[in-house]
Amino acid sequence: MANARELALQTLTDILIDGAYSNHALSEQIEKNELTVQDKNFMTELVYGTLQHEQLLNFYVTPFFNGKVKAWVRILIQMTLYQMLFLDSVPEHAAISEAVKIAKKRGGQFNGKLVNAILREMTRTPLPSLDTIKDEAERLAVETSHPLWLIKLWSKQFGWEKTIQMARANNERVNVTIRVNGVRGTREELKQKLESEGITCEYGNLSQDALLILKGNVIKTKAFEQGWFYVQDESSMLVARALKPKHHSKVLDTCSAPGGKTTHVAELMRQTGTVYAHDVYEHKIKLIKDNVKRLGLTNVVATLQDATTLNERYESDSFDAVLVDAPCSGLGILRRHPEVKITKQPSDLDEIMMIQKKILNTVAPLVKVGGTLVYSTCTVNRKENDKMVEQFLAQHPEYELDPTLVNRLPEVLHEQTKNGMVQLFPGDYQTDGFFIACLKRQA
């Protein structure tokens, strides 16, 4: 039987040193090693917990290193300190003992003694105090393990209180949320099915299509195999409702993978019309097709195509509705992808905005007069969101924001939906940060 701590260290090394995505790296290790359910849960907790608090843990451990240490040794110390500080169920001596064993196995006696000495010293000496950080933005950045540039960006765009709220919300645990497949049945029927299979769930906080999973592995159910639902955050579920595709219509989803919004749009069209789904990578097209097949949908055509060249494939005025769920900085999904806090740089935002702009300009002529264009992102950054829409409208006077968007969103969002746009913040309604804008082509 594989050691959960050892595998967690390897996963963290893959993420922090080799740049792997957390969900992919974790799934890969779980799939290729034999683990109990308890060990899988513990390993997941170690990986995501250490990533979520990486900057804070680094602040605490740095004074205890005399000279340079290997990257994996630092990660092992951080992971062990995470257990000591945040996991009441793990005895301190057990966390230290296991870390020393792993260090010896991975790096020999020297590294075993080094890890033991550092961890023992940390139990005898008070950890550094956050109060020593005088600048409030820097202190919040370390406390919540966010890059300082992001704290400053959010503070400038949304104010200090909202920034504190978002930063702290990003370190909270999230429940799995699922979207009922309306072609299969109702949300009530799905709830009954899942409960009969031992899953504890309740209705979502925001979307009329959502269930919150409180207990149980929903992916291992017959309901999943039979295509009764799709795993998706509630904020993301609002996009297809915002688009409100009519039956028998022709819809373009420009950046479709893995197919959550594509399949939702197809479900709302009740197997009529066609959703043309595209992505730039072959393996992502396969993901879309696999999800379409599992959900039993017959009105989706998934094809490889870069969204910035879709005007070469389709003629102007081809679609009743177009969805641009754009590539973005991902600053709204840091709860689920905490490594983004570590890897993302301000220059990345500039690069991604150029792509967003290019996609919007490319697909603008493809919408029929009277048709709908929905632009969405999973980020919290005005330059990628409402400011991007303003730029688009300035260049495309044939488009106008659609104020009726508010009627297609849950009532609790009506106040924050303005001029056909809505920004959700991390922690709002226990959802991700998300932006949606709805536009109509008038001429």
C-alpha cells in the first residue's frame, strides 16, 4: 500500500517545481497507486492545504533554514508544518516522525537528520509573527498566501474590504456541485437517485440546476454513469441560462472544453438545433465528445479549431447565439486551483487579454442580426471583464448590452447585475468568482 504523505510530497513537487496542474497531478498519483478512501482524502487534504497556505508556510519556515536546502526538503517541511498547524487529527509527533522517514528514504541519512533538526527546532521556538509585517497589503498577502500584486490589484479595483473577503474565501473548503441533465429528468429526481445510492446532497445556493454534494463520491454512482449530471460550479451554470438558447437554434461555443457550458446549452435546447463546439487541442475535443456521449446528447458537433480563426470556418451572420467563455487569468477559481496564486504573473494578464480581444473581434460578425453574444470568464479582474466589454462595444457599435440578462439570473443577483453584466466574487453564495456579459447584435 502506497504512503499517502510520500505521494502528497511527490504531487506537490510535480506542481511547485515542474509546473503541473494540481487536479491533474493529484488524479494521476491517485489512479496509479493503491490507496484506501481515507488515504486518498488525507493525500488530497495535504496537497491542497499546503498549496493554499504556501506563502504563509514559507514565511514561517524560512527563518529555520541555515543556508540552501533542496526544493523537495522545503516542500516536505511546509507540508509537515501544515499538518501541525491546521490538522487537529494529526498528532505533532506523528507528522514529524513520518516526515523524517520520507526524508531518509528520499535523500539518505543526512536529509533525514536535517528534516528532524528543523522540525524539532520549530516545535521549541515561536514561529514568526505576522505582526512584524507593517504594510497591511503585504500582511494580507502573506496571511492568505496571495501574491502581493494581486492584493494590490483587487484593492484598487474593488476596495479593501472586498479584497479581504475574497482573499480569505479562497482558502475555504468547497463542496462539489453538480448540474442536473435536464434531458434525463428533474433536479428533484436526481436528488432522489443520488440519495438512494448513499450520497448526501442538497439544493444549490444559486442555480436552479444545482445540487451541492455534502457526503459521498458522486462520480462513483450509477447516476453519473447514466449521464444524469455534470460536475460544475454554480456560477458557471448561469452562463447557459444567460444565453437562453431557443429550440432549433444554431449556437457556437468558441472555447468549449471540457464541455460544461456546451452540454448545458444543448440540454436547454432539448436535443434540437445544433451546438458547434470548438477548442484548440485534440485531447480537449475528446473530453467534450466523451461528456456529450455520457450525457446522451445528440445535438453537439465538436471540432478542432482555434477560436481566433473561426471566421475562416463560418460565414458572417451564421449563428443565433455565440458563447465566448474566454481563456482568462483564472483569478476567480483560486479555491480550486491554488497553484495559480503561486505561478500567475501580472504579465500573464496582458497576454491573455490580447487573446480575449482577438476572439471577440473574430466572432462578432458571426452572430445574426438580433442574435446574442455572451462573454464570460472565471476571473475577477475588471480589465478582462467589464473593461474588455466596453472596449468591444466601442469597436463594434452594432452591438449593445442586453439589460434583460437580469431576468435570466437568480433573484439574489438582480442588485449586482447592471447593464447586462454581472460579477460574482469568490465566496459569494459559496461559488467561484465569475463574470458574465450579454450583448445583442442590433445591425
